[in-house]
Amino acid sequence: MGKTVMLMGLFHESTDTADAIDRLYEMKIPEEDILVMTGVPYPEQALGRHSEWQRMPVIVLVGALTGFLLGVFLAVGTPTLYPLTVGGRPIITGPPAAVIIFVFTMMATIVSTFLGVLWEMGFPSFENKYYHRLVTSGHLAVLVECLESQVDDIHTIMEAHNGHHIQSAERMAL
Amino acid sequence: MSEAIPLAGKGPAPEKSRTDSLPASLSNEYQDRLLLEAMKDWEINQAVLEPMSRTGPWFWVIVAVLAAIVAWGLYAWGYQIYWGFGVAGINRPVYWGFYIATFIFWVGISHAGTMISAVLRIFKVDWRRPITRGAEAMTAFALMMAGLFPLIHLGRVWKFYWMIPYPNNRFMWPNFQSPLMWDMIAIFTYLIGSSLYLYLAMIPDMAMARDNTVRWRYKLYRLMALGWRGTEAEWHKLHRALNIFSIIIIPVFLSVHSIVSWDFAVTLQPRWHSTIFAPYFVIGAIYSGLAALAAILVLVRWGMKLQNFLRMEHFNALGKVVMVAGLGWLYFWFAGLIVEWYGNEPVVMELLHEEFIGSLAPLFYLQMTCNVLPIFFLMFKKVRTTPVLLLTFAIMINIGMFIERVLIVIGDLQRNYLPFNWGTYRPTWVEISIVAMTFAGFSLLYILFSRIFPYVPVWEIKEGRLRYTLRRIGRLLIPTAAEIE
């Protein structure tokens, strides 16, 4: 295995980008060695890439269940632990408990969604990373990890599909 | 968004889905209307970022005036804390006065943000794009103001932590049977949800601002962008999270004002003890919130020169939604009234008498005028698309809705089932100052937000630009949206 390098090229058009990525696949560049960065969300698979499985729904459901149990504990459990005895027993009523359980379920679901998406994205992450500031100005960046021997071929492919700023990628502070 | 532009030529034309062959003038007209004009992405970035740093002398004058009002309000609050709650006008039987009326008003204002952002996102309505952030910010700041009032109304605000459930040596525990506890938890939940929703959708724009700014702004945006690069995985996960948020936050926003209404409805106070109170409060909240949003957008468009983004088509659509919400409010109001009137309960009739021809009549008729008149005027497109008219009616609606809250809280509390216990209420300078503080505080937070954070969701606008093409059907050019969300 030879030494690998990171090569980045910028594109104006999504079609050119997708075509260039197809050519890279034909060169047997594995999908996980290609990273596309855009300033706009393109539809899934528009750039010829696979759809990624996510744990988000599971995280959200676990959060919701936690909130539900917390709500049950507060609305039903704590009146038993700290009883305000009325008629010989603590006050535990259905409709108010339903309100509390609902709100706590929702609160935990919201917080778990937020924390879940940050965790899935690996945020916050401030270390230096491969990036180009023109991405947020409308350019599509294709980052390829390849062998040194493949650099010229990849350069040619990118150029043939109207790529520009094709050069070794630089890590920058984000 | 879906209006067609007639083609100049006559005779049938084949259906096309590309814009290339269209006359340049028509193409330009279409593009101008749908924000598809020849603006490059970096030009859009600049058009959003540039007004953020434009602060003339008037800006600072406004900030100074608002800050002074806030300072005065804080003094009034301190005065109340020092001398006790007796300095406020509340008394027996009007235990809830200006504070709680304003609290309901602010919770109501907060509803439009979620309505616009979450509901319209789920339905993939495109005109939401330029206004979602402004709406979400309005929700967050309105809730902050609303959240102050339970603290202010506690009197002994330093005892607030007694409402937090944790084992303690006071042998006391919050009573979760109390609607006031529901209130605290629901508002806290909504504030957390709205703030996280606002922030999550802002992350890509924080990265855009990070890439285009220097000095303190760069440091701030870098911190808030969390390392965003715009990879496919990041976009995909962000979309998924926003969709989940949109679905979760709708029942939360419905529950918050329902719970606030139950503060009233679960009591045996005449005119409050009603099953219709929750939906009536919710629709009123949406009505006032949307109107407030319309007013704010007109002012921001004018103040920040955002005419490129906040266009007549957005005001037109927003005006229609305000009008529909107004009709809904009117329906619920009448549905409540007719049942009360047929019930013929003496104390309820006394309250109705007070409103229609008694001491509350001036407020009641002012409220009805402010709430009903705009509904009819907003039926006209000319009104909806003339900013100054829309602003006028939006302000009218909010005056009307504020008075409505005053009538519900203060008006109805003056009469009850024990005639010897009837009374009246006048707010003191302390209450008026504190209420004014929240209006100034909201405005101040909003103005500062609009100068520190990108007011227009840039990435959502760019995504919207991706969706549209022009399709020629017969002699018309029809804007056509692609299913990419």
C-alpha cells in the first residue's frame, strides 16, 4: 500500500459533481474515501452516494421513554413518597398525571433529539479539518483520499467535469 | 408561489419543463418573483450578512430608549420586591391583574413561530423559508418575557426554587395536581424546544457566517457552528432532526396554551369554567402571534432593507393565514358566548352586562373592533401586500388581543358567585412599568438578535431555489416545484 493523499476539487454544478464521483467509482475509489461538502442540502443520492443509516429514531424513542418514566415518577411516584394524605391516602389523580407525563415525555424527546443529532454528527468538533470556505458560497467540494499514484488521474477526471481549485486538501480551523 | 404568468405569444405551445427557450423578459419576471433571480450564492450570503453590521445613529437611539425602559422596569420590580406585593393593584377578588393578562399575551405571541416554522415545514410550504427564523426568534423571546411573569407574580421571587422537585429538608414537595405547576413545566418545555429548534436550524448559517466574517463575529459564529462542514451526512441528519422536531413541537405548542387556559378553566370562576377555553386560547394565540409576526416582518424588512427576501408574496400568504386565524377566533368566541347567554346564569349575565353595556363596554368594543375589522380588510390582496396597511392591521389585532386578555383575566374576576365579594381593579405604576419592561425587553432582544445572527435562513432559501423550474403549459409559465425535501 502506497502513501495516501487528500485531494480536493470544487465544482459549480451538482450534475458535474455527480458525474465526477461516478468516474471516481469506476477508478475503484471506495465510497468511504470520498466526501462531498455542499452549502445547500441536496436530495439523498443526488450526488450518487448511498443513504446512511441513522440511530436518530432509536435515540428519540429512548428519550421519549425516559421522559415518560420520569413523568410517571413525578406524577405518581412522588405523591406516594411525600404523601399529602386526604381521605386516608395520597392524592394521585389521572388527568393531572396525564398532563405531567405528557409534558415530561415531550421535554425528554426534544432534548434527546437535539443531543442525538449532535452526537450523530460528532459535534461540537473544533479541531482542524479538511474544508474549503467556498463551500458556503455555492461550490460543491469533493474530497478524495487516494494513493499518490492516482492523483493525476483524479485530477484529470475532476478537470474534465469542470472542477476547479483542484489541489491537495488543507486542514483548517473550524 | 403558484400563480401563472401569461405568455405574450398566441396559439398553443407544447409543454416544456425547461426555461432555456423562454423569452428573457418573462424568465426574469418569474425569477424575480421566486427569488431565482441571477443572484449567486455568495451574493445571497452578502445580502444577508451586510445589513447585520449596518447600525446607524437611529439604531443606537432605539436601543438606548428600549434599554432605559427595561432599566426602569427592573427598578419597579425591585421596588415591588422590597416593599412587597401590596404596591401592585391586585386585590380581592381580582387576584390576577395586569401581570397574568400580559403573561397570557406573551404566551400567545410565542405560538406563531412554531406555527409558521414547524407546521409549514411539515407541509413543505415554500413561502415559509425567508420568515422561519424571524418567527422562531419571536417565539423564543416572547416565551422569555412570558416566563418572567410567574416569577414576578410570585412576589417573593427568591422562593422560586421551592417549585423545583428535589428532596429537601422543608418536607415539602411541589403539588403536581396544581395547574400552576403544569404551567411552569409546559412553558419551560416549550422554551427549551423552541430555543433548540431555532439553534439547530441556524447551524449551517452559522458556518456560512463563520466563513465570511472576521474578528469577534468570526469567533462567535465559529463557536456556534460547532464544526459544520456541510457534508452529506451532516445535511441528512440535520434534515431528519428538524423533521422530528417539527412533529414533536406541534403537540407541545398546542399543549402550552391549553395548559395556560386550564389555569382558568379548572376553577369555578364564572365565564372561566368552560370546556371551550383551551381551543379558544389556542386559536387566539395563533391569531395574535401571526399578526405580531407580520408586524415584525414589515418593520425588519424596512429597518434592515431585506426587500430581496421578504417579498409581497410572503406578506400576501401570511396575511391570508392571519385572516383565517381571525375567522377561527371569531367562531370560538361566538360559540362560547352563545352557550353562556343561553345558560342565563345570573352572575354570567352580570358579567356579560358589564361587557356589553357596563363599565367594561369601552374596552370590549375596542377589542372587538381591533379583532374583527382586520379580518374583513385582510380579505383584500391590496391590503395584504401593502406593508403599511398590513402593519396597521397587525398592530390593531395585537391591541385587540391584549385587551381581550385583560377582559378575560381582570374583567371576569371582578364578579363571582358571592356578590359581597365583588370588586374592581386598577393597575399601579409598578405593574405598568413591569409590563412595559417586557415589551421593551422583547423588542431589544429581537433587535439585537437581528444584528448578531443571520435573520434570513440562507440555506433554506438556497434549498428553495433548487426546487423551482419554470414549466410552460399552453400560453402560461407555471412555477413548478420538485420534490427534493
